[in-house]
Amino acid sequence: MAQDGLLALVVAGLMTFSAMARGINLLMALGAFFVGFLAIDYLWGKRNLRELKVSRKLPDAVYAGEPFYVEIELDASEKRSSARSLVVEDAWEPESSEYELPKELKKVAPWDGLGADESSGNSKSSRRKANRAKKRANRARLALEASKTDAALSEGVETSRPVVYFPQIRKRSVLKEYYVGVFARRGVRRLKSLTLSTRFPCGFFRALRRFDVQDEIVVFPKVGRLTRAWDEFVEGKSAREEVAPSSLTSRIPDETIAIRDWREGDSKRTIAWRATAKRGKLQSRDFARRRARAVLLVLDLCASDKLAKDPARRWLLTEKAISFVETLIKRGSEQGDSRLCFALNADVPELSSQVGKRGGVASWNDAPDDWDEIAGGGSTRRASTRLALALPPKEDRLRETLRAANARRGDGATLIVASLEPLDFRRLGDDPVHGAIFVSVSAPDFDEMFRME
């Protein structure tokens, strides 16, 4: 009930009580008028919501930090009168604790320590104060970087609140509206219910109905940007692409290597008209085509004992590594010039709802046998879903994963291993890993190769 509705109800109650106590007919009539007025408002609002149905339509998946549209459908096909001033509110469940911001970053306010004075004297106490202020400032910067929650985003300019307003819907009709949402972090987010409400006709009461509409949406990791430094780094450590003759026509042919008779099934764009005019029959050109380079990509989320004792830094490095690999996968899929095989040394919870049926992700750490093969332009949904759910592994299986990668490698294949820290080769035992590219997201020069948008 609104405040004005509560006030009107109190006034009506006082008038009715006073009229009954004193026996004044005018007060009785005025009190009856107020009570009847409120009753009409309440009952009309309830009637306004009858025989209405609400549903939502979500995208299959979204990327963290990027806006998406949610379609809200209001169905009045069974209603025999029009309805007005309808509001539909969507309810998001909180983030799962596994993917939420660490407590160490939550304890620090984003503004805490940023204005501390670090220079006052040379005494030990002043130096200790300066060191504490410096630590607070560093922690505050980390918190400021990672503390963007869904609630903060929903109040900003990037997105509107998950609320849709329908001014009017006519009988036996269907209307659709949209709201814009943004999820701050990866994982699986659940939307639990839809609330349909109205304050029509007078606004004293808020009539509402709740619809239990359970949905889930996979939030893929944030996508960053690979710089030119990354391309130079990879090209300097990997073999160049080979050019081989082929009778197939590439999308962008580089060089004509032969002229032959035109065969059924060849594209008309390959016809060599000058050769056709000279020989008196259709001739076709063969082009050189680049071979698709094979790339094996392994993500290692294991952390050393020292890093495991710093949950905030581990969380930040884990998110950076996952976003880096997601960017590599998306770029390889869009460019279509490589055949990518992906595996990760991490734990991946199994989805038990309709999202799992659509996505088909793995259960817990089943590397090295679980590889996603992503051809150029192919679907990246399963690999991105695994990255969205990935957690630090309870059992280190990097050695077996790299052993399986060596077995899958062919001539000229590139193996890229991305990890949180510089790799400790003692984890691999006696297994040799030749020609692999090891990338640590905590390396000083990593930020020059990969940047978050």
C-alpha cells in the first residue's frame, strides 16, 4: 500500500469511528464515502490483473559487462476487458558464492585510503602509518577495479532497472516490451519470478500478482582486446603458415597456380576467360590456399601455495586468465584462419537445468580427455560455457593434459599454455614439452599484450 493510501485509510477509519461514537449522520456519510472509495480502488486494481499472463524471453548467453535485451510478453488473450498502468518487475537471484567478489575486496570501500597522506616526518611511526596508508590505497584500487556489482550497474547509465511499463493493453491482445540488463561477472545467473502490479485507478493501493517463472542464463567471461604486441609475441615463437596447392578455392585467393578444364561443381568465378577463348572450351583456375593452422590452447587455473593465501589477487588473476582465453577463442572463431582445440585444467560444475541441456558442459575436472574443437567460424558455445563456470581445480591434472596435447599435436601445430603464474616445470615431471608457448597473466609484460575493455 502506498503512503497516501495508508493515510486515506487512517482518515476513513477515524471518520467512521467518530461517526459511530457521536452519531453524526454527516460524518457517517463521509466515512462511508471514503471507505467505499478505497474499496472500489482495491477491488478494481485486483480485477485489473485477472486473466493476464506474463512471460520472459532471454538470450541464450551473454558476455559479462555487455548489455543484453530481455523480452517481456504480456498476454491478455483470455481477458474480456482492457487493463491499464501495468508494471512488470523481474527478480534476479544473487550471484553464486563461487564467482562472487572475494570478502577481502568487499571489506575495502572503493574510496578508503585514496586520500591518505603518506609523507609526514621520518620517524618509525610515521613510516608505519605511510606503509599502512599505501596498503589501504592498493587494496582500494583493487576493490575499485573489481567491485562493480549488478546493483551498481543497474543504477548507472549502462542499463535500466529490470522493470517494464505497459500503459494499456486491450482485451484479447498480446504486447511485448524490453528492458536492458547487464551482469557484472561470469557464471550462471538465475531469474526466479515476475511480478505484475498496478496502482490503477487511484494509486492508493498496489495490486500485484507473482508468476513463478524460473530461467537461467549463462554469462560468458568478459572479452578483452589482443594488442599488436601479442601478435608479435606469437609470431616470434611459432612457425609461419605454410602455403600449399589445392584445387579448392579459398575465399580470398592469393595466387593462381594452374589452369585446367572446368568441371561440374566449380564456381563460375574461377573461370579463366582468356584461356577459355584460346582453347575454345571452359577453363578454370586453381588457387593457392592457406592451410588452417592448428592451435592447441590449454588454460591452467592452478595456483601456488603463496598465491592461494591471497584470495583477492588469485581471484583477479583467475578472471584475467579466463577473459584472455575467451578472447583468444572468440578471435580464432571469427577470423576462421585456424583450427583451435581447447582444454582446461580446472573444475567445471555440471549444469542440471535447461541451460545444461542446451550447452552440454562437462562435470568436474575431466581433462585431459575433454577437448573442444573449434573450427574457423564454428560455434564456441560449449567452450565459453566451460570458461564461464570454471573454478580452480582441486586436483592438478596439467601433466596429463599436456601429455594429451602432445599426442594431438601435428606438424606445425602451436601449443599455448596460459596460467596464473610462471609455470613451475616440476609439475610436469619428466614429460618433455617442446615448442610450447607459455603465457603467465601475472607477468609484467602481459598487460601490454592483453587489455580488458
